[in-house]
Amino acid sequence: MSGRIFKTLPRTNDRGTILGGALIYGVLLVYVALLMLPFFWMIITSLKPITEVVSYPPNWWPREFSWRNYVEAWQAAPFGRFAFNSLVTGIAATFLQVTLALFMAYAFAVLRFPMKNALLIAVLATLMIPDEVKLVPNYLLLRKLGWVNTYWALIVPPLANAFPVFVFHQQFRVLPRDLIDAGRMDGAGHVRILLQIVTPISRAVVAAVALTSFLGRWNDYLWPLIVTNERAMRTLPIGLAYLKDTQEGGNQWNLLMAGAVFVMMPVVILYGFTQRQFVEGLTKGALKG
């Protein structure tokens, strides 16, 4: 009898768990809505005619959708050329940066050589140097090399980045040593072990670092602005400035937002395809750091 009575009583713990979960999800929804609000406003503004963009009070939904804005934005500046420059430099810099970081991290994590720890500390210490401090010396060096207004200027300097080395080193130093020893016993060299054993095991971390590196190059504005002064060598973030004053008398914010959509969409699509690997790589880094 007493067992039946206890079964009919409300379970305060379960009810509290449900209320706590609902509260957490509610807070998360509000937070996501606040984060998505600027993106929503950007897309809506890109579809408005200029008369609605400057109207007050602003309307959250256009009375008529002006898809012509995307055509005019694409024609107002050579976005095809800008996209080509961003794509070429982003892919090349990402590939070279990840490759160099893999070899450096493997050497620091696996090989034995004199002053290894001191060299690793010296490499990681470069993370404390702000990029703005390196702008003038890098530019003067590139000007002496004759690399201004070339793809070399957009690809080579970003390779000197210690962050991928740090992430890969954290991953490699916790890998089972038996895997590397087994590869050595089979006659494999260090390059083969890195490419055929270590890298496939760490593919989630490699994907996360590659995506982060590509996003950094794709969104970079200051460095391409300094080392390029020809319109044909500009990248997409700089290309948005060509849309700011397309007509005399004011800024065409609808065209500027349409151009921003051009810049943002490839990144969103890329992240959509690599989201699982990106999250898995960050999770591994958090657990093994």
C-alpha cells in the first residue's frame, strides 16, 4: 500500500529537471536569436530598395524584394576577380600552413634533438607578438623582394603562424607511442609515419585547424590592403569598399549588404560541410589540452 502511495506522489526531482532544462533551452534560444539578428538584418537590407533602407522608422520586412541589388553589386565591382584572388590565396596559404605545421609539430613531439624544448618555446612565444607590430617589417621585406602586388605577398607571410603548430603538438604528444614504434619496425620513415599513420588518426584536428586557417585568410582585410594597390589583386573584404560609394550623394547600403552576402555565403557553406569535423577537432583539443 505504501509503495502505491509513493508512486502516485509527484517526482519533484524530475519536475525540477524538466524546468531547469526548459530554462536552459530558453536562454540558449534568446542568445541564438541575438547572435542571428545582425545576419538577418544584413540579408533583409540586401533585398530592400534604397528608399526603404533609408526610411524611418525602419521596417523589418521589405514591402518588395529587390533581387536586382545582387546583380548591381556584382557589376559595381569585379567580384569575380576578387573571389578568385581570395580563393587562390586562401587555399594555397591554408595548405602550406597546415603542411608546415604538421611537420614542425611532429618533429617537436616525436623526434629527439638538442634544444628541442627551447626551440618550441621560441616558436610559441611568437604568438605573443601582435600582427600590427609585424606589418611594417614584413612590408619592407616584401618590397625589397619585389613581391608587392603579387600572390606571394598574400600567401607567404601568413605561413609564419605558431598557432597550428601548438594545436598539432598538443595532439601528437598524446598519441600512443606504440603506433610510431610499429611504423618504425615496419621500415617506415618519419615522413611516411606522419602522412600515413599520425595524420589520418588526427584528421578531425587537422580539419579544424585547416578551416580556422582558411577563414582567417578569407576574412583578412588589413594585410591585403597594405601589400596590394592594384584593383586586380584585391580580395573580397577589400572589394566591399568599392560598393560603399557607388553613386554620388550617399552610401548604397543595400548594395553593400548584398556584397557582404557574397563574402559570407562561401564560408557558411564550407562550415556546413565541415561542421562535424570542426566540432570534433575542437572537442579533442579541449579534452587533451
